[in-house]
Amino acid sequence: MGKLLAVEVIYRGVFQKTLAKNITRGVVLAAHNEGKLGLSFGRYGDAPERNGIPAKSFAIVADDEQTLEAGMAQYEPKQVDVTVVLDDTLSKGTESWAWYGLQPVHHALKPGHTLIVLSLQDAPALLKSIHRRETPYKLGILKGVTNFSGMWVYKDDHTDVRVLGAIAKALPELVGLKAVEQFIAEKLKNELKVTSAVLAFDRFKTVEVKAGEGNPEDLPKFELLKWEDMRQGVSIKGQPQGGPYKNDVTREVGGFRPVRNELFKKYSTRTQRPVVNFKTCTKCTLCWLNCPDASFDVTPEGTYDANLEACCGCGICEDVCPVKDCITMVNESEFHDNKSQWEAFKKNQDAYLKWLEKTIKEAEPEEKRAHGFRYRGQYKEQVTEALEVAHKA
């Protein structure tokens, strides 16, 4: 038996499916140029990939057929040599459709190996989100804007070949730069992409992350029932309707909070979150009525507080809100917890409103959002902008 090497690419379902597939396919075809065998495949079918839910694509590479067949016999690799995260907001953890609860992005990464994150942030900023682990690893940042297209559209901004260049630098025994260059020249037939891959290879660097370093938050863990523990018959556990709740700051009881599934944390789907100006809220109920996930709690004062563990970041609340800047969607990378905004508002209104004003001012304008197909030609324009960032980074 020879050696089996594996790469996993964690991506936003639908938005980055084609991108992830192209990367893992590129790893395998580039490895073929070195006489190696390989296979690329995805996990989690079409349905769970909707709305940006985390999904994975894999590439496994081996020196001989027997080793490759042994790797193919697994549902997915239990351990990988490189993990690639295509959207830095996924650094907060991913909940796979195969459902093991929320997991750190480096959950399957072998000790001492490399986590590659596509981001404009630096390592200290990313480590505020990336959870700590008991073994050290390397963190490499591939500078660039997040590549979101969606459904039938693919944004060809060289993210695929830049990731291949970074993988070649991180794990040359998997695939070397020359093999990557040959794949791009022969299969993609694009010399500019060859240049992009080489630039990414030359610039890519890693930092050592020590054991215990990173986000100290304990992720929720749930034990799956064994077959003998399950109830008889086919049934779904019913949830109570909900009712008044106690505010942790004022200790006041009131408002309305629906009972939510304690096992399913939807925030791993989110690339943006709503921030709410409770001062200008007119209590019109539109956000509460239109939220597809019942993510708003009614406060004792009759305003609406987004429950940020249940919110998937769809942005419908911002769209239906009739008051300018009362609800604004802000990039998830700006935040490092899911605490109640209303509680912060009640604790210190002036401080909250100043934070809110600053946050909205720095928020990316709606027309710049990469995951919304808002007008014909938008993605073509964003390709040029992304390439400029990549070549300057």
C-alpha cells in the first residue's frame, strides 16, 4: 500500500459549488501530470447546498490503484492533509448535512498540516473565529475577495488556480507547481491563469498556530441516538409554541420567543447578519412576519431582536423593513459572537447607537454584495475587481 493524500474544500452551497468542484478536479488532473492517480468528489446533495449552507468537495491522490481504491471505500476522508476554506465567514464553524453538530473548520486536518483560508483578514483576526484545538497546525491566508456567484453563474476570477498554487506550496508531495502549470496550460489554455497560480505560489505563506490558540468558544455537541434509543414509528418531535422570556440584563419578563430546535444552529449558513436600530423601529412586525426561520424574538417593548443562533442571514428582513437603516445587513466577519443586540441596547443605549452608526457606515453597500445577482453584467464587473485585488495582495 502506498501513501494516500487528501484535500477538502469547504464552500458555500450553491454559491461556490462549481468553484469547489473545479479546484478538486484541478488537484487530481495536475497530480496526473506527475504519474499519480486521483479522484475528486463532492459531499451533500443538491438540497442541503441551498442558501449557502456549508458543503465539502474532496480530492484524494495516491501512487497506486490499490491505495486509491482503499481511499474510495470511505464515505469521505476521516483526515485530510490540506483544508481549504473558500469563505472566511465559514471560519466560525460548519454544520455538515451528514450532521455531527457544529464542527471547527480544521476538524479533519492532520496535526501540523495546513489550513488555507481565502480572506483579506490577517491571521490574528481570523483566529478570533477559528476555534482552538489540541494539536498545532499551519494557517495560510490566500489574499482575495470571496468568490460568490450562484446557481447557473460561474465567476471566473482565477480563484480556482490561485488556490491550486497555494496547495502546491503547502503540500508539494501532493502536487508540484510545475504540474499545476502544465494542467492550466493544457486543460484551461490560459496563460494569464498560469501567471495567477505562480503568483499565488510565490506569495503564499503560513504561520504556526499552537495547540490551544484561537477562539475559546465551546461548540455545541450533541450525541446522536443509537437505533435502540429511537422512538417507535416515523415521527418528528413537536415544539411548543413559545411565550414570554426573561431578559438577562433587565431581568424583565415579557415579549415572545418561539421555542427553537436546540440541536440545529443555522448561523453557519450566514455570510451577513442583520443589525437593528431599536430606536427607529416602528414595531410594524414586517421583519417578524417575513422571516422564513422565525429568527426574531419580540421584546417586552414590542420591538424585534434577531436571534443570531437561528438567523441564516438571508436578508429578507432588511428588504421588507420600511425604515431606512433600521435593519442593515453587515458582513459576518465583523462579529465574533451571537449575543443579543437588544440586550446590548438596553444595557447602554448611547454606546449601542454609536456602535450601530459606525457599523452601518463601514458596511458594504448593497450593490457591492458578491452573493446577490442584482443586475446583468454584475459578476463580469466583479471579476476585474477581484483580479486587481489578487494581483496586488
